[in-house]
Amino acid sequence: MNEFDLIDILTLKPGSRLDVELGVGDDAAIVTPPESSRLAMATDTLVAGIHFFSDAPAYDIAYRSLAVNLSDMAAMGATPAWVTMSLTAPKKTSVKWFREFSNGFRSLLQKHDLQLVGGDLCHGSLSITIQVIGFLPKNIALLRSGAKVGDKIFVSGDIGGAALALKMLSGQMEVSENYKQILYNRFYYPEPQVELGKFLLGYASSAIDISDGLAADLGHILKKSGVGAEVYTNKLPICKGLKAELGTNEACLLAISGGDDYQVCFTVPKELSSEMVRSDPPCPVVEIGEITSSNMLKFIDIDGNILDISSAGYHHFN
Ligand SMILES: [Mg+2]
């Protein structure tokens, strides 16, 4: 098979949006954004051996690659629409691998009504670069810079699972049979919280997706907003199995420091927070703490002790 046949496999059934005038197959795509909307754009590269294991199933690699890019749209409150992909794969890669990759990619495209409008293939070490383009209403978006003193801090879904999955997949840790699949899915099938992002446009003062860990990513919000935070560790929504496998303290530290969960951490003004919870968010959200006027991020346990998170990927910023 030549390169063009492989591109055909990768771009098979790319989706069918009415706003795509010209999709895959010419030198560039032509699309029409909705009137009175703004475009949100994000791109991310995933490299074998760094962002995923190169011997993982192609379907799972594709799913994760697109999911982490969609997660950036979710964190902005944007509605994703169009996707381009540049795949670099070793010359010896089988046609079967490309088919499975394409199937994994397509399954998530369909789930979010997206269209792949451009694809490119190169030979080299396995890496995947994806660009997602989406829409935002005029004058509103979820930024990292809007958190205010007194705002409540929330996290969606559960956290820590992907970090434990990494330990399991790299052979650093044995995990009991009960939790293997759930942890695997946390790493390769993160759920980009696109619907939550859109819902939060009416409530949140700031948001970020958790790619580098709660401490590091909440730290980005604090830095951009010029505020501090207190987080109560007993309120953290820790992924099922972490406490059983690691004990409460270690589970907590991993949930704070571990990345790759792609849940959303966001802040809501105090006066809107109970209304937000009552308004039926499209996925579970849990209040974990509040924004303070200090320049510190403090994780406080149930006895009032402050956890040492110097090793948790958070760097004091003042
Ligand atoms: Mg992000």
C-alpha cells in the first residue's frame, strides 16, 4: 500500500457536518463558522514512549490522542467541530494498525459530531499531532484568569486513576484484578468533558483541564488569577481503587500530583455555586475547596494538617 492508500484508510468516513464545504481531499479544507460565534483552536502532540506506550492497541492510542485535544476545548467551554490530524508512523506499520487507529479515532469523532477535515501521514517514530477547532459564543469563555477570592473550587468526575494506571502499565506496581480495567480506561479512554464545559459558561469564573495533575493545573489558575487556594483532601473525588491499592495518604498524594485524568477543575462564585450544583451538571462535580487571597495553594487534611506537596508538580509562584 502506498501513502495515499493509507491516508484513505485514516480519513475514511470522516464525519459529515453541514458546515464543511470541502473536507479531506484537496489542499485545504473550507468550512463556515456559525454567524456571531468565535473560533477556539487548540493543538497537541502525543509521542510514543512519552504520552502513551507504543505497543498499546492502535484503537486506544487514537482515542486517547483525540480525547486529550477535545479536553482543551472542554476547558474553554467551546463546542468542538473540526479536526485535523498529522500522523507520523514507522515504515513497517501494518495496514491493520492503520485500520484500528482509524476506527478508534472515528468512534470519538462520531460521539461528538466532529468532522476530520484534513489528514497527513509521514514516516518516522510514532507521534500524533491533532488540531481541534471549535466555537465559542461572543463575549464568553472559560479562562484560567477569572478566579476571585471566595470562589468555590470544583473538580469533575474522579482523579488519580490515570496516574495509577501509568504505574500499572509500566510494571511499577501490581494492581488487583478488580481495578485493572477501570484504571486502563482512565488512561486510554479519558472522557473529554465537553458538555460540562458548555454548561459552565453560565457559572464558572475560571477553568482548566487536569492534564498535569490537580496541584499543577489548579496552580495555573491561581497564577493567572493572582490568588491562592485551600483544598480539603477529604473532599477530593479519588478514583475507585486508589485507596484500596495505596492507602488513604498515598492515594491522596497521587490524586493531587498525578496527571492524565482530563477532568475539569473550575471555580464558581460563591453566590452561584449551589445554583450550579442544583442545575444538573452533565457529569458529577464535587466542591473541593475555595479561593483565598494568599499566594499559596494549601492542601489540608481532615485533621487540619497542611500536606507537603512540594513533590506534587506544584511550584510556589511568589
Ligand atoms: Mg489543557
